[in-house]
Amino acid sequence: MSTTDLVIWLSAGMLCLAVAFTGAFAFIEIRRPPIQGRLEDIIAAAGDRKRGPCP
């Protein structure tokens, strides 16, 4: 097997890994609630924390 063949196989393998990681990340993000709803919850939680018992 020549060096060119190894480079081609390595590039193909890296492309497959990149596609798999991107697909997995996209699948995870699709299942999450919209960013606007999460952002409002985070802001509300931070506000509650500031108004806590500590001065």
C-alpha cells in the first residue's frame, strides 16, 4: 500500500468521524428546548440567586 493510499484512507476515516460527530451533535440539539426558553430560565435562576438570603 502506497503513501497516497494511506492518506486517502486516513482522510476518508476522518471525514466519516466528522460526519458522525456532527450528526450526533445535531440530534442532541434537535431534542433540546429552544434557546429563548432556556435563556429566560437561566436569567430567572440567576435573579433568584442574587435575591437569596445572603447580603
